Amino acid sequence: MLDILLTITRILIGLLFIGHGARKLFGWFDGKGLEGTTQMTQQQGFRPARFWAVVAGLVELLGGLSVALGFLAPIGAALIIGDRLVAIVAAHFPKGLWNSNGGFEYPLVLIANALWIGLAAPTTYALDHFIAYSWPPSQMFVVSGVVILIGAVIALLTTVGHARAQTAQTS
């Protein structure tokens, strides 16, 4: 039963992130497309904005695909966690906890689910179940998580100069 529940959770979250990435990159599902996403990342202070817009869209699309298929799912789950951490810091945290105010409640729930997916053994219904990796999934998740967190910190550091410049302009 746990195998089926994890599979359903994995597929649902994976499909949602595929859609989220497609909205950013291609404008599907009433998304902003790459131009709108670039404008959003620029307003949030990410530099170079187009580069980070493409990275965000690809992370969501590929992370979602990985998780939905259960192929390299620990890496896909780590991508989702890194993506949501950046979103929390860049957009949601200043608005508080609750989603009704644009807060970080929902991204936090996605992070919790991605942790579960990343640390769990592959289910019978995952492609990873049929592949003999040299690393256990939990190790793959931790190593990829560290690398992705470094990338998330680098992304957030590109906004530091922008925040300082805006503070200086308003002073």
C-alpha cells in the first residue's frame, strides 16, 4: 500500500512540476512563457535574468519529469527542493507563512513531499526500480541535494547586489 501511495504522490508532484516548468518556458497552461518569466526574475533581482529564468524553467520541467517517471528520482526530488527553497526566499517568505497571503506554506509542503520521494527506495512502479545504480538512492539524494543547494545559494547571491542598489536608491 505504501508503494502505491508513494507512486501516486511522486506522479502527482512530478506532473505538477512539469506543468510549472512548461508555464515558465513555453507559456503553456496560461503561463508567462520565457519572456514573462525573464521579466519576473529581473523584478526579483536575479542577474542575468534570462539565464535564471531558463534555469528555473528547466529545473522544474526536468525535475518534474524525473520524479513523475521515477527515473533518477532522488536527483529530481533534490531539484524540486532547491527550486522551492529559492522561490521561498525570493518571493514567498516576506509574505509570511500562509498561502492565502502568497506565503510559503504551499512550497514548504512540496519540499516535505520531495524529501519523502528523495529518501525513499524506488517503488515497484518507478523506472529506478529496474536500474542497478552503484549508489543507494538516499546517497544519490544527499549528494545531488548538496550540489543543488550550492546552485540555489549562487542564484540567490545574484540578487544581493540588486537589493543593495534598490535600498540605496530609496534612501
